[in-house]
Amino acid sequence: MNLSPEKIQLSKDIDVQITKRRRYENGNFYLHQTFTWVSVLASFSTAILAGISSQTHTDTYIIKITVALLAALTAAVTLVNKNFSFDKRALWNTVFRSKLEAIKRDLTYKNEAIGTIVEELNKLDLDMEISFPEIKKR
């Protein structure tokens, strides 16, 4: 396809945004998964340790502290994961990236006017900014 220099530059700008969205999408996804699994494993470990200590009647100071720390870790990790909504932010970036890719295809294959594409990008930026998942406040 023969694209004008302006369209080539706009295509490169869109590529930069797509790369950025993909990086944030992956980062938020992995943060969500990490926090979720740390919470699950800490909760599981707390239950195991509590069960072991009650069955063996060895309520040692170290077991009590470990159980308390693991329970606190579960709560803290869950709180951070819920407040920052890493899962919603990952999805938001996925949607943003997909829409950018659609606009880039329009630019490349539909031979849309550059003004039309810029208007679509401006509208997309505004719509996505409005829908960004906020940090939850108490």
C-alpha cells in the first residue's frame, strides 16, 4: 500500500501506543495473578499451620507468629489487589489496544482520510480516559 508520509508517521505513532498498551496490559495481568496467588497460598498455609498446631497441641510462639503473619499477608495482598483493580486495568488496556489496532487497520487498508483517523484517535483517547478504572477510595 502506498501511504503518504503523514499516514506513515501516524501509523508509527499508533504502533508506539499499541506497544505501550500491551506492556501495561501484561504488567497489570501479571500483577493481578501474582497478588491473587500470593493471597491464596498464604491463606492455604495459614489454614495448614493452624490445623497442625491444633492437632499436635504445639502452640509454640513461632507457629503463632507465622500464622498471624500469613493471615496478615493474605489480607494485605487482597486489599492491594482489590484497591488497584489490576484485573480491570489489564482488561482496560486490552480494549484500548484492540481499538488502536482497528484504527490502524482503517488507516492502512481502508485508505481513510488522515483527518478522519485523527478524529477517531481523539475520540478514543477521551472515551478511554473516562473509562479508566480508578483506585478505590474508602
